[in-house]
Amino acid sequence: MRLPILALVVSTFATPIVAQCGGSWSNFLSGIRADLVSSGLNAAQADAFLSGARLDQSVLRADRAQGVFRKTFLEFASAVISRNRMENGARNAKRYRAVFDRIEQQYGVSRGILLAFWGLETDFGQVQGNFNTRNALLTLAHDCRRPELFRPQVIAAAKLYQHGDFDPRRETGAWAGEIGQVQMLPADILNNGVDGDGDGHVRPKSSAPDALMSGAKMLRDMGWRANEPWMKEITVPAQMDWSKTGLQTQLSRAQWAQMGVRAHDGTLPDLPGSVLLPMGHKGPAFMVYPNFEVLFEWNKSFVYVTSAAYFATRLEGAPRLDPGHADPGLSPSQMKALQSKLAQKGYDVGKIDGILGAKTRPAVQAEQTRLGLPADGWPTPALLAKL
């Protein structure tokens, strides 16, 4: 699930959107109707867009039950990168070769990346979600957890309806309001939608060229560097300064080579990169580049982005990774205990959710350094015991 920067979303509309939430459903819809009219819809269009709208409890249940990202990288990657997905990826790469050629020429986004997200998000368009998109967005805008993110998406969906590219009663997608084969939010479609098949409409749900071209344009606008790599598997020495690893440190190829870091296969690009150890210094190892970090604008989950990036390399011919022999990690309850201890020490680990995410990893690394443990960002029972 990808939630865009609010400023980008709000800039789509002439009138700033006030993120009110909660209260009675009817009063909430009245406020939404006023926003729709302020944003350029006429009264009849606003009424038609909201006709039959209802609060969807199943959306709220899905929002509160995101447990999949508590898996380790190897667990998640093994689950989602199946033989069937690899074969379907190769098949679709061939089928849409002309589209990918056009994308790489126009946007500089690798076909492997788009194939990976297409496969992980919707199984290449086969499973796009069956939640009513309008109701999902209204439900999440009414819920007071993140109304500032979802209320503008309601307005964006109404804009798509105004353009003839959204049916509020029939449009379906993911529980968080993403639409189409690569799962884009309505504001993303407004800002980055591309008519890839030339039919005069942007319909990422039914048109693979529309979805792929729009996803590529979105990545470019997020900061994707044309025709640059994102990830390559490496080998690391038995001993090195592990505190240099992680996304917070970028060094040149020569600097990494001096520490004993080598490409697992072939040679490393001559670009500054970061050593990524998703399961510590005894597990899989990658060199990642600025384009890897752009992927977090698509999905905030570390394990999802790392798996998608690795999947993309496999789709472009890379061999299976060396899993290594990672030290045992923490259970979800142990991870929550660790996050609580880190928070008590003053670290910003975000939500105490049992997920080893982008904020928890640097805190783990800092404490490993303080305690004289290998500072690779992978929390172990030994670290928890020392804390």
C-alpha cells in the first residue's frame, strides 16, 4: 500500500481540503459534498458520486490487521516470489515488450521493477481487489487515524468520476483505495496517469499499457534515476565495520572494495551505494542504490520493498540469492518488547507494532554499537537480553 505525500495530493485541487473526521456518517458526507463542490464538481455530480455511499467495516478490519510485514525478508520473499510468478513475469515481459521498450526510452524505468510490482500487487492484473473504492476511501477518511491522507483521495476519485474514468458504484480495488493493475491511488492517477493504449482514457484497471506507463511515470516523478540500477547481490567479509551498513551510509565502489565487499556475481556498478543486510551480517547481502530508496515512495514496508527489488533482479536474469545462515531473529512479541525498550531510551521507532521497519533498524544498530555487538541492524535475542 502506498500513501503519497500530502502536499502533492492537495496541490491537485484548487481549494485546500480540511481533514475533518468522525461524527455521524450523514454529517460527514455533507462535509465531503461541500468539498466536492469546492473542488469543481457541480451539485448534481457531487450527489451522484456520493449516492449510495456507505461505511465499510471490512475496510477498517483490513486496516487494523496488517500482519504480513512481520515476516523476515527470506520468509516474505520466499512466499511471494513463486515459480508461477516468475513464469508469468517472463510471459508478460514478452507480451508487452513494446510497452516496456517505450517505458525505458521515455522514463528510464526498468521493466524488471514494473514487472515485480505488477506481479506482487495484483498477480499481473488477475487479483485487483473487490472492495468498493469510493466506500473504502470514504470509510478511511471518516476514521480518525489518517483522515488527512484519505480525504484528499476521495476528492481525487471524484475528479476521475468527473472525467469519466471512475464509476463510484462499480469501481473496486484494494481496501486502502488503490486501483488497477499496479495499484495506484486516485491522486496518483490524476497526477501521473498515462493513456498507454491510445484510447483517450486512463484506465489502469482494464489496460495493462495504461497501468504500466502510469506506474513508470509515477516512479520517475518520485525521483527514479533513469537507467540506473537499484540492487545487486554481494558478498561481505566475515569481519568489517558493520556500522557502515544500512541505508544511512553511502560509499563508493572503491571504498566498499577496500572493506572486502564484492559482487556475488559479475561486478558492481561504479556508483555510490549502501550495503543492505536485511537479516544481519550472516544472512543475504545486497548493494543498493538511490533508486532502491525511491521504491519506499511506492510502499513503506522494508520487507516488501526489499522483496520487490530482489524479485525485479530475478526477472531480469539474476540468480537465486545466497540465503546465508542468519542468526535467529525475534518473535513479534519480542520485537514489540525491543521497540518499547528502545523508545524508553529515547529512540524514535515509530509505532510499537512488532515490525522491524525503517525507524527501528537504525535504533537497533546504535544500541548494537554501544553494547559492542555486530552493528548490522538485525535484532537478536542476545540484544534483547542485554537491553
